[in-house]
Amino acid sequence: MDLLTEPAEYVFVGNEIWRIAVLIIIIALALFFGKLSKYFLGRLKPKFEQRGRRLLAVAAESASMSVTFLFFAFGLRLAISFLIVPEAFQSLLYTTLELLIVLAIGHFVYRQVDVLDAWLKGFAKSESTNIDDMLIPIVGKSIRVAVVILIILQAAQTLSDQPITSILAGIGIGGLALGLAAQDTIRNFFGSLMIFADKPFNVGELINLDDKLGVITEVGVRTTKIKTLDGHMLTVPNGNLANMTIHNIGKRPFIRRVFDVTITYDTPPDKVERAVEILKEILDNHEGMNEDLPPRVYFDDLNADSLNLKCFYWFHPPDYWQYMGFTEKVNQEIITRFNKEGIDFAFPTQTIHLAGDKKRPLDVGLNKSDKN
């Protein structure tokens, strides 16, 4: 036997060990460079933010979330190429690796949609447009859905080894059954399109919906979220919302207050006239007044138990809490001025006459001759 010649089985085993070692080294290096890239991208984010490069900061953060998976997928694919795989397992193995690469690339693209979201938000603020506040979430979600659909189609092509056109044809055959099963989803989707077309409200505006006051927090593809004033989160399907009567309080140009001030019947006419003058003085050129809508005060009615003074005023801008603060000042001033002038406020009263009461004899329905 030639001592310089190794047996074939030793050569085979040595080659396999070498290939396995290369595979492990490549995978380790892929993970190392993936983690290293993630670390550097994480360090870049605060630097970009300090320099005002907001989009680059978002891109770095988004990339750091998927770069390790991306390095691992390509590293594994490269490492497997050094192995000698039996033909029976080649198809399954390489299909799995292609699917892994598709998922890695898809995840990377999916995370980068955050950059588009950030750009749209900055664009909306710079242009001061209202509809963008509702459109931005929809655009981001729609692109993410499109990315997911493309990933699924590419994965289906990889698994079935069929062209995309054949896969789409198969999906079209099942589309009718899917459409029947997803009627509500389709209805809500078109409802959201109607909301964007009509623009009945914007994100952040206060609306009245079926006697429920709330602020629009999010308009999605399927539902709209409304945070009521008592802190509850109301989720309304867009298909229903598009057919409902919506009172957009956030778009009103002013807040109008109509209130009554009632005084007693024994108030002399000159005091009644003075009461009207006091109310006009309090509301004259008031805070939040628009010259086109001056306040109004009238002695308008004789109630069953009081004399009625009706007041109108319009408060600008329509900030509810500023309006409430001004309303409190008006009420305090009315009480102070009326008390100073000796004008009494009326409240519902009843006088009861009892039979046999000598101080209040009951003579209802008697003629004068009967009384004598």
C-alpha cells in the first residue's frame, strides 16, 4: 500500500467536515455582520435626528429591524451551496431557502414603508392640508397590504413553481366565493372611500354621532375610531358611518349660546328695562365677539311664573373650554349686577288657597252680590 495515498473514505469524510466547517463559518459571519449592521444603524439614528435628517433617522431605525434577518437568509443560501446535497432533498432545500430569502426581502421592504409614512406626515404639516391627516394612515396601510400580497404571490410561485399569471387566474376563480364571504369587509372599504371623497370630518375634530360626542382619532380602511368625551374608544365600521348623519362640531365657525334670565312678576317696569340694559352692557363688545354677530337681548315672554329675558351671543373661535370660561364670567357678572340693582331672580312657585282660611278667603266663582 502506498503510504502517500489516503483511502477514499477518509478523503470523503475530510471533505464533508471541511464543507460543514465552511457552512458554520459563513452562517456565523452572516449573523455577525447582521448584528454589526444593526448596531451601527442604531447608532446612526440619534445622529441623524440631531442634524434634522428625520427621514434618514426613520430609514436607519426601520432597516435595523430587518437587516439581521436579511444577512442570515443570504448567508444561509451561500453556505448551503458548499454542501453536497442528495438529489432527493435538493428541491425541498432550495425551495425553502428561496422562500426564506423572499420573506427576508419582503420584511425589509415592509419596514421601509415607515419612511414613506414619515415623509407624508412632514408633507402634510408643511402644506397644512386637512385631508392628509386621514389619508396618511390609509396610504401606509395600503402599501403594507400590497407588500404582503406581493410576498404571498412570490412565495406561492416559489412553492408551486408556476408563473404569476396562473396563480392570479386561480385566485380569480375563487374570488367570487371570497367576495361573498367578505361582503362586510368590501362594504366597509367602499365606505372609507366615500368618507375620503366627501370629507365629512378630519382626524382630531369633534363630532356628534348618534348623540355621542367624540374626537376622531383614526380613520382606517375598515373602521373609524372615535374617542368619546367620557374616555371610551368607539369603533364604527366605515360602511355604517358613511350612511349616518354626522354633526361636525369641529368645523363650526363659532359657538352660539341662547339662554333665559327670569325675574319676578313684581319687578317694576323701570327695573325690567334696567335688567335688559345690564345684560346688554355685560355682553357689549364681549370676549370672542365677531362684529358681524353682535349679542342680542330681548324681553320676550311672560311666563306663568316669571318675566323672561332672552339672550343670544356668539363666541369665536369655537374653542369649547375658552367658551366655558367666558360663560362662567358672564353668569357671575349677571348675578353680581342684578343683586346690586335689587332685581330678584324668579323661580317656579305656587300659591295654595285653603278653604276656611280667614287670611285668604276662597271666593272663586262667587258674584259680588253673593260676597256681600
